[in-house]
Amino acid sequence: MAPRPAVPSGYDDEWFDAPTLDTDVSAMPAAVCRGVRKVYRTADEEVLALADVDKDFPSARVTSIVGPSGSGKSSLLRILACVDRPTEGSVLIAGTEVAGLGPRGRRMLRRTSVAYVFQNPIDNLVEYLDVTDQMKLAARLRGQRPTEAEIDRLLRTLGLEQRANHKPVQLSGGEQQRVAVACAVIGHPAIVVADEPTAELDSASAERVLQAVHDLREEGVAFILSSHDPAVVAVSDHLLRLDHGRVAESW
Ligand code: ADP
Ligand code: MG
């Protein structure tokens, strides 16, 4: 008799007989925006931050969001990161409609499917953990346990193999931000959102961080970055240019 395939614990044989889905979820974009509009209402005025934004954000690709200050980049990234909701329109993250979720559902989706990289490198890291432990913690928060080989491979890709046992204060800003990028992709969230991730870095460090993002896109996550820096366009597969909250260019 042929040996049975190894069954992952927690699953019984029915798992193998499950009907195949008609829609191939892996072929869908990691995030989709349709008709997204965002209006901020303050006591005495309304600010239209986003209007009619349509965009697909594919897995294993880098999409940059560019545009002048005040054009709506951060507003869109907050919506994609599930920390804010659109006033109107539809946002799908990993196939889930965000608009229909309450705070708890959004929190769950954020935890499993979204990674966020802050502008200031040190804000992304836990001060008392070394680089390897930062990555293990990030994975564990997504319910994953990475192998040592996986961690080593990521460190090598980022040129951080000599830094595995360093704490954040022992790293340069550029190295810290590359660790943040490694922590963002580990455990394979659907999207990694980074709002001006290179704004605090000198241009050489910024370029290495952007190259790291480019090199890690094959991990399968959809990177969504905003930036003022023209260098970001060079590592991007897709682009969304905003102007006063509207799409001025999209490819
Ligand atoms: P960017 O990131 O491209 O600089 P933002 O998304 O931060 O643009 O801002 C877009 C517009 O929305 C701006 O006019 C900004 O002043 C306004 N805005 C952003 N956040 C708020 C808020 N919380 N309340 C009111 N207006 C806001
Ligand atoms: Mg901004």
C-alpha cells in the first residue's frame, strides 16, 4: 500500500476531499480599491482627501503611491492598513471587504494580513530584542513560526547576516529599516504598507532599503509604499500618482 501523505495536525481526511473553489484566491490582487472617497469632517469644514480612487495592488509586486504633500497618500495608506475607513467605496484586503468589518474584524485582518512600516526606523523595532528575535516575534504575532533557514535567507537577502545578534541601537538607521522590512514580510501578510519609509534616511541608505523591498517582493507580499523620493519609482512595478486626492496617473 502506498504511504499516506502526511496530514497536518488538526486536520482530518475530509480536508483532502474539500471541494476546490471556483475563484483562485491566489490569483486575486492582495488589495483592491474601488471608488474610494475619504472626507474628513472637522467642526467647521470638510476636507476631501480622496475621490474616486480605483487601484489593484498585486501580490509579489511593489506599488508606489506618489504625489505632492497633501495629495492623500497617507489617507489611502491608512485605509489600506485597516486603521481608517473610507467614507465611500470598497476596499478588499486578501479578499475581505474592509467596509463591512467592525473594529474587532478590522483588528483581526490587520493582525493576519497587514504589516505596517513606520517612517522612523526605531519605531518599528523592540529595543531589547536582537535582529533574529525581532523577526521571530513578528512572525509569531502572525501565528507563524519561521525556520532558522528562513530567517537566515532573509538576513542574507538584506545584507544583514553579520547583524543577526545586534540590538536596534547597534544598527544604523538604514539597517534598522531593513530589519523592519524583514519583520514586515516574515509570516507572509497579504500587504506591507509603508508610508515614506525612507524619509528619515540619507540617500544611500534609502536606496538600500528600497532595493531590499524590491528583492523581497518574491516573498509574495504586495508592497505598497508612499514616497517623495523619485528613487522609489525605480524599484516599483506599479505606480499610483495622486493629485488633490484624485488619480493623476496609474500603471
Ligand atoms: P499626504 O500624505 O499626501 O501628504 P494626507 O493624506 O496626509 O496627504 O492628507 C490629504 C488631505 O487631507 C490634506 O488636505 C490634509 O490636510 C487632510 N487631512 C489629513 N488628515 C486629516 C484629518 N485627520 N483631519 C482633517 N484633515 C485631514
Ligand atoms: Mg503623508
